[in-house]
Amino acid sequence: MDLKRDIYEKLVDWKRRDSGLVLELEGARQVGKTYILNKFASENYQNYFYMNMLQTSGLDFLRCLSKVREWEPGQPRREHPLHDAFTLYDSRFSDDKNTIVVIDEIQESAEVYSCIRQFAREFQCHFIVTGSYLGKTLEREYFLPAGDVEKLVLNSLSYEEFLYAAGKYELYKEAELYGGSDHRIYDELKHWYEVYLRIGGYPAVVKKYLETGDFAACEETLMQVVDVFIDESSRYFNSVLDISLFEQVLPAVAQTMVREKKGTSDLVTELSKIIYKEESNRITKKSINYLLGWLYRSHIIGYCGKVNNGDRLDVTFNCRFYFRDIGVAQIFLRMSGADAATRAGILNENFVYLYLLEDIAKLQIAGVTPNFGTYKEGEIDFFVISRIDDKAYGIEVKAGKSIGKTANLLLKDEKVDYVYLLKGDTYGGVLDQVKYTVPIYLTGKVTFDKGI
């Protein structure tokens, strides 16, 4: 089954622009990085060379690199040893615009990763490097090639990509944001949204559902993805304490999502309390901080900040967690013991969070992460500053038909200019040109340009 991915067009654009920069493709394990790169390289270049630093191809290239760098006194030095290494690796190699080199799992070799600057500056051909555990490259022996790398992130399938795989994307395109379409279209999209919340977007899980319709089989497949991630991550930890803590951190993250509805300025301390049920020491807090950094750089979790008391300039960073895949969030929220209504509320928020994260990457909204907001005694699910019209938007995420009083209060006190009510049980509507009710499964169509 060929899953259409939106990132393909971004890869084509990168090739067209020919910036001279190496492309670094980030993304969690098993989101389809290798698949989409094979497809892109095969369809857009005459010559395609692939090596995986975890496999024989990577070891072969390292041997070639070592051989061309050998030098004996009295012998002339090679003028272009790195070029020679590729030619020795494969005699068909040619350094021109019709050639692409993809280096997978590059975090396994500090030596090759440290060549990225040369790839960008000394070659005409194009290079893409990728890996599931690029957090490893923050270690001291890795030379970070600032200015020579362009980055893209491949996430698990979005709701729109899921609909495309299910053959329902035309319905999504047709659905009007504020209720102007046939209600049967909204009802079907809502059904598929509920499926998506249960299984998430990992390609293997999506394929399993479309082939079998079996939720239990999907959960088993997703747990296999998580288990492999945990096992592989442990290879990169030097401390026995880190290894023993790692399996406990993900369920603890889910528990903080349930317990800390107004966020916390010290997520590490909160996680320590959950894991140890008592005051933890400096060493364990350091380990938890390291593991959170690993989960973040591996694109498993993301952070959410907080706008304090409706003041757009008063932001506290990293006050709340969300997962980068809805299916993974579902699994660990169920492990937390939270009831179905609580889980549904958090999953709906997590769904919206992922779209806001994309809007930040596209420079449509301000911030380094999405933010929720507090005002007086209340809270709003997300507080957004648009980079398009410079207006403030409040976002309420509701499973049913109600509106939070904090959203109305923020509007009344002119702390926000507009409010989006993203609901599961609605066909959409507009009130006074400042409140916009949208079916939550159409979040991807929401724009922050009302002030233009």
C-alpha cells in the first residue's frame, strides 16, 4: 500500500531550489523516512546512492573513507579524498546535479556526520542525511554543521494523510469550515476522526487498520513500534539508571497530562514525584531531564508553554507535554488509568496541538512551541498570536457543545481578538464575527488571518 505523504512536495521543492545545503530529515522511528526518501530519490534523480550507517553499506563506506585518508611519507596527498571515497565505494558515482546520496542512521558515525560541511561545500551532487536518533549528535565528538544544513521533519500520518489513504480525502476538501456542507459529509469525517484518535498515524498501524479494521491488532502493532523504540534508545544510554528509568518516563508523561491541567514550571520535578512517589535527588532529576531531552529530540513528545493571565508577552516555557502521535498518546493515557472522558479531552487537545506545531514551523503563528493560557481563575486550551495579522486568538477544544467561560472573558476584556471553538459535536457556525465554531476534525483548515 503506497501512502501519500505531504512531505514529498517539500522534497521536490528542495531539489528545485538547489540551495547547496545538505538536507537533514528528522522524524521518529518508523514514520516512513527511508520509504519516502527511496521514492523521492528514485523518481527525481538519474543516480541514487544509499548507505545506512547501521548496516553493511555504512561499514563499507567507512572502510573506503579510511583507505583514501591513509597517507605515507613521500607519497602525494589526495586532492579530494572524500570524492575518492565515494568513487571507491561505487565506481558509478558522479558528482553532478543528477546524483543524490542518502545517508541513513547517520548518528551512528561521528566521522561521517562531521563531513556534512564538506558535502555542502565541496560537492555538486545533492545529499540527504537522516536518522531516528539524531539526539546522539549533540555529543562532543560530533561537529555540528550550522549554516550548511536545511531541516525537514517527517511526522506520522496527519489526519488528512490518513483520510487520503482511506479514500476519503475528497470529502475533507469539500467540507465547509462553518457548516455550509451536507451534514452527512461532517458525520462521515467525524467517524474517521474517531478512528484516527484510536490508532494514530504510524504507517504500519494505518495499513493494519485499512487491511483489517481490527483495533486490537492496531494497538498490538503500535505497541511493537513503541517497544522497539524503547529497546533501541537504550543502546545510546551510558547509565544503568537511565536505562531503568526510561520505560517509566513515557507513562509518567501521560500522568502529568492528566494531573497538571494548569501546567507546571518544573516538569522534571513533577515526573520525579510520579516515578518515585517521594522527593528525588539531584542525580535522578538530571537523568529524567536527559531522558526528556531524548524523547523530545526523537520526536516522541513535544512541549507546550503558558501565556500567563492573558498577557501575550508573559510566557512560561515548557509547562506541559503532548505526544507527537495520537495513537501513542492514546496508549499511554490508557496506561495512566484516566477515565474515558478525561482521555477524550486530552486527545482532542493533543490533536489540535499538532496542527499548531505545524503552524509555528510554517511561521504562521508566533512562539517556539504552542501555548495554552491562564486568565484570572480560568484557563483556555490554546492562546495563539498570529504572525499573519498580529491578532490574538483563543482556542477552546471541547468534545461537546459547551463554550468555556474563560474564552468569553478573554474576549470581553480584549485579551484576545477572536475565539475558535473546536468541537466534536458541531457542524460549525459564526457568531458576531469574533467567535468561530469549527468541527475539530477540520482543524487543519483553520487560519489565523481574521484581522486582515
